[in-house]
Amino acid sequence: MQNLLDPAILFFVFGLLAGRLRSNLEIPPPIARFLSLYLLMALGLKGGFALAQSGLTSEVSISLACALLLAVAVPIIGYGLLKQVVNRFDAAALAATYGSVSAVTFITAVQFLDNRGLPYGGHMAAAMALMESPAIIMAVLLANLARQRESGSMRRPPMKHILHESLTDGAQLLLLGSMAVGLLTGESGKEAMQPFTGDLFKGMLAFFLLDMGLMAARNMDELKGKSPWLLAYGLLGPLVHATLALGLCWLAGIEAGNAALLMVLAASASYIAVPAVVRHAIPEANASLYFGMSLGLTFPFNILLGIPLYVAVAQRVLGQ
């Protein structure tokens, strides 16, 4: 309930309601793009400032290793399950969607932890960047194998182009570049950028979540007529992925705040990076399926219920 009373979350709920009422309320695309870039830059700077203060510790290395392991394990598990329900191309696209991450879900979780006063490491922004690309690359390879199975000959996708687009995505580069700036400037940079990364952040996030609520509401119609098993995966899959992340964090001795963010990352689903690449790399896949499920089902679930649940479970299991 406390999460639902947060102004940013309430703006998301307002956007959902306005979208379902077919209101003509909208955020112009250039402004929505600016808000997205602002949030990524602010998050990267915050992460860099925190890393400059803490340094490269064993916890940082272990957390990043766990993030990379999850980025590989989640799409493999997802593909194995989904190919039993849909064709292999849709399964590969969905595995990429749920194996990659949502930056907005992560940023919302960071704000939630700040509100709760639960500490976390700035390096978790780097963990998010690490987890974005592996699932996309794996999905392209799986789709290529599916084409080979169907045609009997290997039809190679433009892997050089896919790798370049996955690893040099503008949003990801902005995040990493901002983190580098924060790391290099340290405390003096933090003081200079405080009005930008601190005072403005909450309002910008609320404005962006309003837009995301509108988008999510308008994509819910894409779920009509879909298999109940797919809808179940859209809700239960994130819970399973978050549980996998929790178990990994428990084994690795990762603190509750960082564990909660890893759970959020594992449970999130991409609706920006994956569609941008997969629509060209796997044209056989149904775009309305992977986009509708991630944005119309999983994203609202994580924003409204998932984040507080993951944080509460991480605190309960790992202490603090």
C-alpha cells in the first residue's frame, strides 16, 4: 500500500486509467524520449558517484557476476518453456524480452529503495547494462537454429549488425558514459550535479511513469485472445526469475538492497531494446505478442506489486 501512495506510482495508475478510458491525453514522443534519457543519465551519474565512494570491492564483482549469470540463465529457461506453447520464433523473441531488462522498472525500484532508506550499491546500474544484451544475442542464435530446422539450410542473420546494435545501443551507452563521468568526478561532481540528479529526479520519474501508464493501457488490448499459458507466464515468469535471483544472492552473500535490485532486473521485461533489435532480426515473431506481454502485463505488475514484493522478500530472507 505504501508503494501505491507514492506520487510517481500514482501518476502511473492515473496514466493506466486515462489510457483505458481512451482519453486523448498523451506525452509528445520527443518529450518522452527526453525524459527517458534524463532518467538514464541521472541514474548513471548516481551510480558513478557511489562507485567513486565505495571503490571496486568483492561485493561489486560478485554482484556483476551474478547479473551476468542471470542474463544467460533466464532466457535459456524461458525458451525451454515457451517453445512448448508457441512456435520457436515467438519463443525466442519472448525469451529475449524476458531475459533482457527494463530500465524504467529498475529506476522505479531504485526510487523505492531510496524512499525506504535501504542501501544499495551504485554498481547495480552497471549490472543492469550487463544484463541487457546477452538475451538478445541468444534469441537471434536460437531463431537461426529454428530456420535451419525448418529449411534444412543455415540462413545466417546479420550477426555483425545485431551485435553492434545490441552492444552500442544509445541508451546503454548513455548509462555507462554517465557512470564513467560520475566515477571520475566523485564527490565534487555529486555536489555540482545535485539539482539535476537529486531535486529533479522524482518529478521527472513521475512524468515519465504517467506516459508509461498511458502506453501500458493502450497495449493491454494486444493480450486479447492470447493463450492463458502465455498470460500465466507474463505474471508467474517474473516471480520465478526473481526467486532464482534471490537464491543466487543468498548463495553469494549479497546484501538485501543489491539482491532486491537483482530480483527486479531478473523479473523485468524489455519493451524498448528488444523490440528495436528483434523486429529486424526475428521478423517471423509476432511483435504484438512480445511487446503486448511485456508492456501490457508484466510492466504494470512489476511497478504496482512486484517491486514492493521483491524488496520485502529480500529483506526477510537476507536480513536488514
